[in-house]
Amino acid sequence: MLELRPLTAGEEDLFLSLQEPALVGVQSVGRDYRELLALGQYRLEWTWVALRDGAVVARAAWWAGPDDDAPMALDWLDFAPGEDGTAVELLRKAGFDAEYCLVLPPAWRDRPETRAAGEARVDVAQRVGMRPFIERLNYLWTPANTLPPRPGRLEYRPEADDDVVLDVLRRIAEGSLDAHDRRSREKGGVDEAARDNLEFLHWMPSSRDWWRLAFTPSGEIVGLTVPGRNYTRPVIGIIGVVPEQRGNRYAFDLLVEATHLLVEAGVDRIGAETDTTNTPMAATFRRAGYPIVQERLYLK
């Protein structure tokens, strides 16, 4: 007998009872389901299990910030051997409309076991109707890595007026290589892309005082750098250069400034991401001493 349902109170052990090798997915990087449930980032009603004769054969958990009303991402999806069809049924019955963020080890396609595990989950998501959207590189800076000196080419100023920041975000969105920016532009132009980014910056549980506009010594706007914090760790929130200033390698200056600001705030771990297709930004992270620690595949 197969039963598909969300968890109820006290069933955390049931969700964690599925034995699998944790080659891919958030559990492969040490995600603690109980801890995040207590913090309100997982919810019982967003956590689903498939039970066959009382044993868990598939599970899925959707994630969001503690103040969010709906799931933002599916990030926990596992199933026992031969139960891929059950996982498809589970996702369909749960019915949440959210991106699937599949966490993967670096170079995951080069090892048969991680490639098989990753592709099996992608196949389940595609059978539900999701499509691969973008692959991203995930970075983690620590004091063991290089902290480049500030280049000193730009001046940085806080800006309290959201309208001013929004205008800079509009300019940054023009021609942005970021896949999420491109998707927003296709839907509603640069205005929608800029508003999506501003909403994301306000969503982060970190100080707005950290946001910095960057200028040349003559006062020309260069872009925006935002050191921040998500619900897991300190991060590089946004690095953006306006179109007329591109080609000067200013993204490196902005990244270094954000890194220094976080280090000065006492941070010793800084996360960041960029699309695999955004080769200029990937090169910037490499130059600034940010090693790749994960890859992430997004489906929607």
C-alpha cells in the first residue's frame, strides 16, 4: 500500500529514516533537517513522504525563509532504488510551484556514482514538468584563501534611497549575463529585473547599511556591491556594473570591497554564486581567491 502525505508533528525521524548514500543534494553538504525545521525554514506541511507499507521510499522538502508564506525552492529530493516513479507521484501530489535547486559536488559529472544520482533526480523533476534552467557555481571564501588588497580605483558610498538603488539596478540589468536577470527581462524588461533584485536584497536578513554604490574618482557611477547574509551564512549578495563601465574589470574591485567589508565585520566564511555561463564573473571569483565548493542545477 502506498501513502503520499506531508509530515505531521513529531515525525522528523520518519523523514530521516530513508537510507541513501547522500552523494548529491543538500544532505551531501551536511544540511540538518531538524535544525532548519526549528528555524522555520522547513515546514511540516512543506515536507512530504511516500510510505510503502509504512516505510519511507521517497521524500521531498521545500525550503523558504522563516517569514515567507510559500516555499521558495525544492531542495531535498530522495527516493529508494526503483522508486523514481513514486517520487514523481509525490511531487505531483504535493503540487508546489517552486524551483528545484539540486546541490552537487564539483565536477559531479566526472564520477559515475554522482552523475547517476544527479541525473536520476533531474529525470524525476523533468517527468513532473520541470525543465533545466541554469547551472551555477557555488563558492566559499575563508581566511585560508587569498584576501586581495583593495585596488583603490573606486569610491564607495552607502545609499539610503531605494529609488536611487533601483535606478542603478535597472542599468545593471541591461545586458546582464545572469540567467535569472535575463528571465526577468524577458517577462517585464529591465524594470522587472531591477525590482526582483531589490526585493531579493531586502529579503536577506542582513543590514541594509552594508549596500554600497561605487563611483570613479570623478563621480561617475560604476555599479553596486552588496555584502550580505542569507539564512545560512554571509554571502556576496550582488555585484553589478553599469553598461558604460564594463570592460574595465570593475567587478573584481566590487567583489574585493564586499569581501573586505564582511571580513571587517568579523566574518570568516563568505558564500557566493554565479552561472556557469557567466564566464567573466567566474573568472573574477577565481582571481579573488574564491574556490568552488559546490555546483547547483536549477530546474523550473
